[in-house]
Amino acid sequence: MLNLIRMDFYRLKHSNAFITMLILTAATAFLHILALWYFSDVLLKGLGDSDEIIIGYGLSSLGINILGGKELGEILSFCMSGFFPIMYSVLLTGIFCGAEYKNGFLKNISGLYPSRSKLIISKFAVIGFQTFIIFTVYAVAVILFSVIFWFGNCRIDNFPQILGFIFVKMLLCFTLSALVQFFCVLTRGGALGITMGMLISCGVFGIFGTGLNIMVAMATRSTGFDIFYFTIKGMADKMKFDAPGKDMLWGILVAVVYTTLFTFFSILLMKKKEIR
């Protein structure tokens, strides 16, 4: 098992896709902070007497206090509220897992491991590592560029809360990557996994969840039901810097349940399907 994990880590480390995604992750963080700096400190400084502006982005908004320091937790939450860096992580997963079918790597080593479950578990170890690296690079880049653009006029009010928010977001991203891995095993390639991962991370399927919420509300005359509490992307969108503790715990539970299911079905498929 350890040798298999080492081989997968070696493939990841020498993958051009991995290096490319890290560069794109850092570049995206730079563009996010550049946009925030431009809107808050350049474009809108002379608009009236208000010292606070609200910038909308995706499903989130950020109030930037022009006269005071910037809270890094709020900036991180804002920058992660869209589909970055989740999209880069699932895209890399699809490329990495799909490549082993395309280049025959999986076929060549499958005979060395009678227990095919090890082939799945080793991939999950690598997926977890690359998810951690991408989120770490993104978070560090956001903090670094924030300090640079605002000349150190930044503050951290609650560092443990920032770490908790990033951890749950990263865990849900890992779960989505596990789904991409499942599609790669199902189709013996990365095309479907990449496509589904991109569509989910971009929130394309959110319209169906919204429609379901509306239908349930009309049928029950209650607005208490929210299907997004039971979906991976829905919970990832709800993970904000100031999210309630119960939402954080629920996000962890959703990630654990879905990851367990995807792992089980991936192993089952790997044992049943012929590797070619």
C-alpha cells in the first residue's frame, strides 16, 4: 500500500497539471485581491459620505470598511465564496485519475495488487494531499496579496475561526473530488468526471435545488426546508467565515457521509469492472 501511495505521489509531483493548477490558484488569488483593492481603495473612495461599501460576488457579499483595517477572515471568506479554488481541485482530480486509464498505468500495476481497494484508497490519499495544497496556496496567496495591496493595514480577529472555516470548506472540496474519482472509475476515463466536477463546482445544478425548494415550500406552505443543506456544493457555499457552529458541524457530517458512499461505490466498481 505504501509503495502504491508513493508511486501516486511521484506521479502527482511530476505532473504538469499539478504545477499549472498551483500557478492558476495563486494567480486567481492575486486577481481577487486586485479587484477588491481597486473597488474599495481606488474606484469608490470618493462616493459620498459612507465609509463602507458592499461588493457583491457570486452568492456572497463583502462590506469593506474604507477607513479601517481589512479583516482577513472576511476577505478569505469572500474570495472562497465563488467556485475557486474548488474548481481547480476537482479539475486536477479528473486529469490525474483519468490519465492513469489513458496511459495504461492502472492496467500495468493492477496485477501487482490483488486487492483493488488499495488502488482507490491510494488515490484518495493523493486527492486529499492536492486539495490541501491548493487550498493552502490559495489562502496564503490571499493573505499575502492583501497585506501587500493594503500595506499591512489588515488584521486577524479570530484565527481559529478562520482555520475552522477553511478546514470544512476543504473537506467538502475533497468530497466533491471523491465524486469525480467515482466517475473516473465508472467510465474508465476522466472526461465525465471533469465535466461533472466543473458543472457542480460552478453551481450549474443549483437551479434544480432552488426549484425543488420552491416546490416544497408551495406544497407545505413552509420555507423551513432547504435541499442545499444536503448537497456538497450547497454546504460549501454556506461555509463562511462567520458561519454558525452547527452549520460547520453539519458540513463535516455531510462531507463524511458522502465521502464514505463515494469510496464504497468506487471500490465496488473497481472490483467489478475490467481494467483496460
